[in-house]
Amino acid sequence: MELLIVSPVRTVCDTDVVKVFFPGAAGGLEIFPGHAPLLTSLAPGEIVYTAPDGKETAVAVRAGCVRLLKDRIEACVETVEP
């Protein structure tokens, strides 16, 4: 899957992943390849994604939204905490 995370000031992440966890407004959401299309808002928390080599990376976010279509995940986040 492809993951793109952008904030108003920079591209935070543009990489291939095998799974992603999002802090969704209605609860946590983990996405794997072949997931159904979706559009959801984010709650404060961490986006955690796993690269094909198994390395996990966490990105702290305050709010935003996620769109998933055909194994391409795009997250627009209002704030990325350093």
C-alpha cells in the first residue's frame, strides 16, 4: 500500500507500508492491503505505520482526515507534533 501524510507545512511521509493504525474519531482503525474504501476523521493520537521491512514509525497528530482508495492512503493532518 502507499501512504501519504501531509500537513499544511510539509509532506510528513510518502512511502510503501504493509499496515497502518489511525486514531479515528470513532475509535482506532488498522488498515491492511485490500481494505474497503473509506473516508474518516482523525482524533488526537498517533498514526503508526509498518514498512515492508517491519520497521514501525509513529507520527503524533492532533486532528485531520484519512482517505483510502485502492490501497492508496492519504492523510491530511492539521498538526504534526515534533
